[in-house]
Amino acid sequence: YLEKDSDDELEYQPVPGSPGANASSYGGGFNDDDEEDPLDAFMADVNKQAKQDKAESERKDKERCVKIEKGANLEDEKDKGLGRADIDDEDMQESYFKFMEEHKTNTVEDEIYEYDEDGNIIWTWKKVIDPLQPIDHATMEYAPFNKNFYHEHEQIKSMTTIKVFELRNNLNLKVAGFNPPKPVTTFAHFGFDEALMNVIRKSEYEHPTPIQSQSIPAALSGRDVLGIAKTGSGKTVAYLWPAIIHIMDQPDLKEGDGPIALVIVPTRELALQVYQEAKRYCKVYNINVVCAYGGGSKWEQQNALIEGAELVIAT
């Protein structure tokens, strides 16, 4: 009897009102094997997503292979490799650097500009200008003009060769050329008229400087002069005074005529300095002077040149 009772497995009968009895009423009993483990559910989702990603990757690989077969460069594609699209695809920055590398021979480096005090660009590069057609002056008919205005003073004319040599030595003058004129010692030896002499006196000049005493007689004689002197030695008036004498001997300008005398200097500052000096001496003769330089108003300079100018200072 005892052995028969131990071999028989009786079904568990929960006590009415117990948790087991309540659970059995909602699904036929309580069983731990029927509830899904959260970790197993998570791993199942991961495996499912991995299969989807793998299928998507295989699909993209097939599409790329089709593109390669249709004409893409196989070697380049091998170098790039087949991987994640978000890594392999170029972004905007990578595309820019690639473009600059491929077209680096066509790019122009940014230039560094210099600006003057008015904010205008100082041109530091040469502008390409087509050269003018050569002119055969032998075929041109020019009106005759006088270029020799120098009349040697009696005191200078009476100077001997030894006196001239001593004077040049005292003035530290070195002269080259065929039969150069003798240097002078006073402004009266130049033979200027009274109007110009009055302006010279107001300029507080006491006597000609070495460059003036030798170059002005040569320029008034119509000779070509190459004068070299240090700063502050009076070089400016050494060519302005003879230029005024030449201008006053020319006929009045007509509409469309260019300047009679042209002064070219290297910098704007020097151009303005020469311009102020020229206006002082040209004012008494009603000679129009125009200064044309970089950084100024081209419209104003153009209008001034159109109106006519006997003397132009430019850079």
C-alpha cells in the first residue's frame, strides 16, 4: 500500500483562494517555462537586426559590382574597398580637398594687397600693356622750335680754362660730355627775366647749388643732361626752371594738345612735392600744371588733362 502511494504522482491541487488558485484561473495554471526571458528577447532582436544589416550590405555590394561591370574603374573601386556607406562616401570637406588637389595647377594663390592711407590698393604688379607701334620720326614733319635759350654771361665767358677747372673742383663737380658749358656762380648768370628772379629771391636762395650751376646752363642750351646729386641739393628746380623757359617759348596749347614738358618721378610723395614746387614758379606765367599719380581720383586727373596742361608731373 505504501509503495503504491509513493509511485502514484498526484496532481497538485491548490488551496482555494491561494495565489496558485488565482493563477490557474487565468490560463490553466502557473508555469515558469511559459514566461519569456527578457535577455533572450533582446538577443533575438539583435540577431534579427544583424540579419537585416547583412542582407542590406549584400544588396549594396551587388549594386556596386553591377556599376563596376558597367564601366567604372575596377582598380579605383578595389582601392576604395567595399564597406560602410557613411564612411566610404565623401563628405563636403573631403570633396573640396579632393577637388583642390586635382586642380591645384589651375588655382591662383591669393595675393596680399597693400593699401594706402585712403584705402586704395597699391598696385605692386605690372599691368600687361600692348606696346605702341614704332614711329619713324624721319617721316614726320614737326614744326621748327627753338631749344637754345642760353646766352653766356660776360663774366663767365671771360673765365679761363684754369678758372673753370678750379671752380668745378671747388664745387665738387664731375662733368663728362663734349664741350660742356661753364658753370655759373650767381643767378644773374642764367639770364632769367625779372618775374622768375623775384620768385627765386622769395625762395631764399643765396646762390646756385653745384648741380644748378652746371646743369641749368646745359639744359638751357638744349643739351641732354643726366644729373646726379644727393637729396636736398636743389635738383628739382634744376630742371623746372629750364622747363619753364622752354614752355614760354612754345605756342599756346590747342584743344587736344598734350603737355609741352613732362616730369616722371618714382613715387606719389615725390610727385606731390615736385607739383607744389612747380606751381610756385609757374603761377607767375599762368602755366597750367597737373599732377597724375596712383591712388588719386582718375576722374579728376583726366578732366584736368583734358582741359590742357603745359606741364605734367606723373608717376
